Amino acid sequence: MQLPETQVAVLEAASADDPRTVESIAEQLDRKPAAVTRAAFELEDEGLVAVHESTEESVSLTEEAETYLEDGLPEVRLYEGALDAGGDGDSVQMGQVIGASGLDGDAVDIALSNFARKGYGEIDSGEITPTPDADPDSDAEAVALESIADGDSASVSGGTLDQLERRDLIERSERTVRSVQLTDAGVTELMAGVETAQEVDRLTAELLTSGEWRDVEFSEYNVAADAPDIDGGRSHPLRSMAERVKDVLVGMGFEEMHGPHADAEFWINDCLFMPQDHPARTHWDQFALDVPPMGELPDDVRERVESAHREGVGEDGQGYHSPWGEEMARQIDLRGHTTSLSARYLSGLAEGDLEPPQRYFSIEKAYRNDEIDSTHLLEFFQIEGWVMAEDLSVRDLMGTFTEFYEQFGITDLRFKPTYNPYTEPSFELFGEHPVTGEVVEIGNSGIFRPEMLEPLGIEHDVMAWGLALERLMMLVTGAEDIRDVHGTLVDLDYLRTEEVRY
Ligand SMILES: N[C@@H](Cc1ccccc1)C(=O)O
């Protein structure tokens, strides 16, 4: 006959004459009692053993009892204290006795309430008279505590157990004791020879149809084992990162902006007070599209933008005093930054009138004719954002960045003054790469100039920024080359394994 391994072991350990407890078999086989119990019941189903059950009282000591085991019962200590204080048959002041016994707190009351009951002496009007021949060494309760500690509660009388339970010194519970005894059939099978059935690690169609599944032993699951990697579809890690950024910004009270990737230069550059002869507006930096120009620009904004470029804004404003042509403003480019969205939203074109406070963000692509290297791509994601409020300062800007980047564990931000035609003051942001230790530029920001805001019809302060999503990703995940993170040169292994939680 073939049986699973544990059943064979239990069968061989069992005896026909002498029922053995599951615990003793488990100890002998060095297996868990639960596994032996399971095997015993399976063997019983086969008629090879009988499992007998009985209940047994188990007694355990409470914490209080454990301390008495160390220090002695309080009443015994009181008795010894009384003898030490000189009361061998004579009465002694209670205070003296307690002092000599070393008892304090609740232990004093416990001692006093058991002292007379157990014949250690008399307590009367503040005096204690110990019984000269009381024998603390044979104190039934103290002896019982020792026996229970040794696992021999059977030798303790029922009366003493009841007394200990009343004193909360023991806990009694019932437990089921199972013993295994070989049946005649079991003896016969054992003599005929029992073999260990092979373990099977997967259920097959053959096992099912043949009915053999009943007899084979299935190996246990190892939930800690390494499983093969499965390369199924999953979110791009940069997408997950974008979602996480979005969660953070929405949590900070921002609303999302959306808008065209290919847009009129008007929204990309002119509204940002970028002079039309600015180097960033050449094809060295941005991609122009060979498509018809934008048909209509909103008249009033167009006029005010033109005038800001020519004469500036305010009483002593300074424009660029250089030519400004609508034709160039209507040319369609791939946006070199998503600040075009901020211009659109601020103009009210997208959202209607905006009263402060307002907070907007976008996580969209920008396109630049850059040289591709470990920190530059032609297409990348910008985390654009702006806050419109009554009074804003550089502190608000720095505080917002500190709060934002903290959510990603970046706490060592650095700020460097820079220049943008559309912000004053302006700051570049830097963070340290966790692997290379290099200080990496992660964003650009500032407070929008009146030359930008007035033509858009904004009378309040607006602070704004453009942060690089890929650079944030590199700081968070330790990726060292932007080309591995996103784009046509991406590292597939990185895409398969990188975990970005959001
Ligand atoms: N447009 C800037 C970022 C920026 C946005 C808004 C204000 C200031 C800076 C860039 O692309 O680098």
C-alpha cells in the first residue's frame, strides 16, 4: 500500500496496544501536531487507526502567580516578617511586621486577607500574633504553584485548585487530547509493507479522470517561492509617475488644464512677452509646422500683446521697441513649453473669467529641437502650473515647491536666480540625483511680469512654473539616463520592472 509520507510516519509510530497522544507522536517525528492530527484522521478514514478523543483540564499560572513563585506568597512573607520582627508567639505592631516583610501596595492587603485563613496567626486591632509552629514550607498553595509550574497539575487537589482559581492565580481550560491506536487492519497493512506515495505538485487531467488524485499526496504550496516574471501589459512607469504627480497636485487644490500640442506662436511666445527676434523662437530651438497659420487671434488680447511688445505696460513701461508682426504670431509650432496653456487659461479663453484664488496645472508634452543626451529629449513632459492670488511672493513659490517635492521624498531643493522674458523674479530649481550625486536642473519658475499679465486682462499676482516630469522620475527612481526612461531608445527592462507607486 502507498500512503503520503506523513501518514506512513504516523502509522509506523502508532501502536496497537498502547494509544499514543498526537503530541507525543509529533514530538517523536519532529512535526507539527496539526500535521499529525490531519494524518491521523486520514488514516482513520482508511480504517488503519482509531483516533480516541478525551478532554483534559489544562492549568496555567497567571502573571501574579509567577511573581509569587519567585518571591513567595504574600501571607508567607507576612508570617516571616512577623517572626523577624520578634513575634515568636507574641504580638507585634502591624506596621513593624509589614516593614520587616518588605511587602507593599496590593500585596499587603492580599497578605492580610490570607494570613489568618491559613493559620499563620491572628490579626487584631493593629497587632499581629504569628502562630509559632506554622510551617510555610508545606503551604499547600505554594506547593501547588510549584507543581503546576512543573507541568504536574494532576497532583494538586481539587480544593487547592479551586482556592488558587478564586485567588486568580491559575487559569483552567479544557483541551481535547487525541490518541492514535492501530486497528487490526492497520497492523495487517503495516506487516504487508507500506510505502511512501510520491508527492505530486500539480493536478493533471489524468489524475482527475483516473481517480488517482485521491491517493496521491499533493506537495504543499510554497508561497515564498520565486515565480517566473510575466511580461504582460502594464502602465508605462512615466505614466504612473504622471498620475502620481496629478494626485499630489489635485490634493494641493489644483485643477487640470488641457490644450493643443500644436499652437499659434501667439500663445506659445507672444503672450509670454517673448520678443519676436528672441533666439528661442528660431528653428534652432522649436519645431515649426508647415501648415496654414491660425485663422483668428482674439482681437483685444492681440492688440494689448502687440502694444506691450512695442511700448511696454504701465506709465513708464518699456517695450522692446522692435517690430511685432501678426503673421509670425499666427504661425503654428509644436509648443516648446506648456506655458502656452497657462497663457490660454489666464486669458480666460479656456475657462471664462477667473477670480482669485486659482490654481491650475497640466502634465503634457512639450517639444524642443534639443541635442539628445542623458538629460535631454526632443519630446518631454512638463509639469506646468500657476497660482493666481492677491499677494504672492517668492516665499509662496518656494513653499509650494517644497511642499510638492516633499511628496516625492525630495527635500534638498536648490534655487538659482535666472532670466525669463515673462517672469520677474525667476528661479531655476535643482535637486540632487540619488545615484550620481549630480545636481540636476528640475524646473524653471517665477512670478509673471505685468507685461504678460496685463494684456491677458489679469489684475492679480500669478506665480508659475514648468517642471520636468522625466527629471523628477530620474530623481525618484535613480534612473541615470533620460533616454532609458522614455522615448524610442527606452530600456525595455526598465519599463518591465520599474515600480512607481501612486
Ligand atoms: N516655460 C518655462 C517654465 C516656466 C513656466 C512658467 C513660469 C516660469 C517658467 C520652461 O519651459 O522652462
